[in-house]
Amino acid sequence: MTQSFSPPWWAKSPHIQTILPVFTKVDRPVLSRERLELNDGDFIDLDWLSFPKDGQSILVIIHGLEGSAESHYVRRLLQGCRDRGLSAVVHHHRSCSGERNRLARSYHSGDTQDLQAHLTHLKLRYPNSKIRAVGYSLGGNVLTKYLGEHDDSSLIERAVVVSAPLKLAACAKRLEKGFSKVYQSYLIKQLQQKLTEKVKDKQLGESMPVSMSQIDELNTFYNFDHRVTAPLHGFTGVDDYYHRASGMDYLKHISQPTLVIHAQDDPFMTRDVIPAADKLSPQVVYELHNRGGHVGFIEGGTPLKPKYYLERRILTFLSQSDTKTC
């Protein structure tokens, strides 16, 4: 069954869809923080909405680039989970929980090891709970790659991927054009600030691949990823990173029911992120909408109090049985 999404007349622009949610955030439910120590000496923080009762499913929420439990889309989904009495936990990428991580390395679009560590932790603590997951933007690419890498051994039994940059090179180039440069600048400044703190750190500074004087030069994702992300995370360069970390080629290996949602007008992407039919596993439901922007999908309400398609669609899909349904 095809799902329909139609924006109101005042939210047809992809930029309104992308930007307005940031300025109309809903309240975030109270969360409980858990710190997960990692094998390499670093940590990630997990923010719990509620811990599962025996046998209750757990929803893992994976945010996007420089996102957190404070992101507009995470807040809304947490509200939806709270209203339905669901157990949910926010998976923070390294350094995104409000406290800088300990190592020179951070996180990236293809980093599935931290997610696997989190999921293994959940399975050991709650062996009777099924794990479901939703990933947004960068987090959606990470989730796609994880599901494809682990195939039948995936610890996630059902998933939703939203606005994922499944072809990283194409998305990086898109963000260098037109109004999309505004989004790139906003995110790059956050990455530069975190990089500056590490370069200044006496213990980490010598491990960083750039100096203070070079940070301002890293004003595009392509440059930042080539000079910082790639060397810090074991890639030979930006092209190697984009090729190996992109989620597109993992879609056909997914064994668990998975919904992928994209908008054709997403200002972070090009048509390269739209998979051909032969790229999709039989377990993947692909949903492409004409409009919706980047993690937007405003479907009604008013400009001061918009209503959204995403939370309803995500929770409906994740609550279904383990058969492939739309």
C-alpha cells in the first residue's frame, strides 16, 4: 500500500520543511542518562525515556550529524513514544551528548561499531526485549550500513531510515551549491568548534591531523572529511571514506523489515541517493515523496505549531509484525 504525504500550502518549500522544525521544537520528555564505556577507552551516552518492562521492545533512536536528544525530530519521536507507553533510548554518537569524547577520533557516517556495542549491551541486559531502531540523516546511513553488514545476525529486528545520505560523495557536492551552502556552513561551524577544542587540548593536540591555523580552511564537508574525518578513522582519504561508508550498497543485504523514507526535494541530497529497484532487498520498503525537505515532512497544523508525518509513519511501521508490509 502506497503511503501518501502532502505538505500544506505554506510548507511546500523544501527549506521551510527543513528549517521551520528547528524553530518550533516541542518539549523534550525527561530522560535518564546512562554512560556506556567502550573497549577503546572512550564512551557514548545513552538517554533513556523509559527502561523496558520484561519482554517489552526497545526503540533505539539514532540522531543525525551534530544532533542529540535535543534535536527537533528526536524530541517529537520521544513524545510519541511516551504517549504510547513505549521504551526508547537515544543513541548519542561520540561527543554529541554535551560532553566531548576522550579520544582524537569522533564519529562518522559509516561508524557501525559503536552502534553494535550499544545493541550488544542492550541484548545482554534485556535478553527478552526485541530491538527496533530509527536513524535520521547521518544516523540513517549508519543504520542502513549496520543492517546490511550484519544481515541475518542483526540485533535489530525492525527499522526505519529517514533522509539518509546513502551516497556521501554526491551529498557533499550538493551542499556546496545554492542555498544548501547555508546548511553546510551551519554544520561545519559546529564541527570546527569541536575540532578546535581537541587541537587545543594538550593530550590530544599532537594526535590531530590539522593545526589551529588550518581549521578555518576546512569550510566544506569534502575538505573537512579529507583532512580530518578520513585520517582519524582509518581511511586513505575522502574518496575512500565516502565509498566505504555510504549506505547505498548495503540496502540489498538487509534481512530485517526496514522502511526507507526520502524526499525528492531534500536540499542535502541529489537523485543519486534514490536506489534503483535492484539495489533493494525484498525486506526493504522504499518510500519516496515529492516534497518533505530534510527530516521535515510537515503535513499540517500552522506555521507556529506544525504537525508531522514522520512520527506517525515511523511508529506505525515499527509496531507491525515481522512480515514485510507497507
